[in-house]
Amino acid sequence: MREIRAKIEAAIKREVRQRCGFGCVVCGKPFYEYDHINEYSKVKEHEADNLTLLCPDHHAEKTRGLRSADQVRDANAAPFNRRMGSSSPYRLAYGGTVSKVSIGSNSFVQTMGSISEPLVLNGEPLVRVRTESGNLLVSARLFDASGAVILTIDDNELKYDTGIWDVEFVSDRLIVREAHRKILAKIVFSPPDSITVERAHFSHEGLSVQVTAREILYRTKRGKLSISGNSVLDIPYPRGVVLTDENHELGSLPAAINVPVRVG
Ligand SMILES: [Zn+2]
């Protein structure tokens, strides 16, 4: 008779993710399964200490006997991502000649000539797409509310800090949490050409914006500015939303939405 297993509780899964650095303990890959180091059929319970993260390849090796439980135990004692201090780079499968970027309900669709910079703060593109030899290369930098970088995409290579509270891929969505039910970043990857930022903080040299599913929000002491619902479609603006304070140059590249702001 087939045994019915109880599900692993969400809190236990999270504890395992945190301990393992949000990736396979052997190679750091961000897609993984929860593996019982000592087989479930023997222990018959889900204890965080006996669970680890293995990517499908390394999990299959263990199941086939090509990687021993002791080897997995050793990797679990010093997980790959924990040793590195950040996740092993994952290459996103972007390509083609059109880029579709959506940030806080603002969409930017561009037939790629050279470059698209949908969000620029104080002269620094924080989301950028470029083409090279027919490849679409996405770059972005996301921050926490204090302005520390938590996640980078560098020419399609995704990496995140393992010091974050929780990071999880749920199908094609990457969700970063700073506490229980507090989402810090949410990005939906839809290769070959689309990326949607539903939640994030972006920051550069004294200027910060918050992104929600509805808007890009800039707050000052006097009030707030919401940028939402814009659709920038294939017009000759390499830059989308550009916010610049009085201490920085506007820049020469044409922008669809140019917002000079005052700090302080
Ligand atoms: Zn692996």
C-alpha cells in the first residue's frame, strides 16, 4: 500500500531554505526539492534538521545512489550559497529583439536597437536591457528599504544575497521576503522577452522609489508622487521613467517620463 505523506509545513520549509542559503546545497541552483537526508520511509517525519535542498540533478544523483547520503550530509553542513555569501548565478533565458518591461503598472515595450533603460534614478539605469549579437541582455539592481543591494541581474545572470530573510522561486516568480508576510521584492520572469517588477525598492545616490503592483512611488517629506499606468510603446525614447534630483545632471538620452525632484 502506498503511504500517504504529511506535507512539510511552510515554516519548516522556510527554516531549511534559510539554513541552506536558498539554493541546492551542492551547487547553489535556485530550483530545488526538499530532500530527507535520512530517508523519509525510515524517519517518517519532517524535521528541519533532516531536510536539505537539492536541485533536480543532484536529487536524482542521490536517488540513484550516485551521491551518498554522507556526501549530501557534508554539503548540507556547508551549503554552497552559504560558503559564497550569495546565490550561485542563474542564467535567465532571455533572447530576441523586442523587450517588454513592466514596473509598477508602467509598461515599456521596445524593439531593440541598442539599449532600453526603463528606470533611471539620478543618472543611473537600475533596470536596463541591451542587445548584443542577437541576445537580449537584462540587467537590474534591487535594494531593501535601507538602500542595501539584495538582488542583481547582470546581463541575464541572476544573483541574490543569502543574508536576506527568505528568497523563493514560485514557478516563474521570484519572491524576496524581509519578514513573515512582508514581501520586499517580487519579479515575474517571462522569457524570451518579458520581465515584470511587481514589488521592489530602487535607490541611487539619495534618491529612492518604491514599486508596488500599482505604481512607482516617490516619497518626500512634503508628499508623494505616483507614476502609474503609463504605456511606452516603441517610441524613440531609450529611457522610460527618469527621476533626477537637483544635485544630478538630467542626462542627454531622451526619456518618456522625465521627473525632476527636490530632495529634502
Ligand atoms: Zn545542485
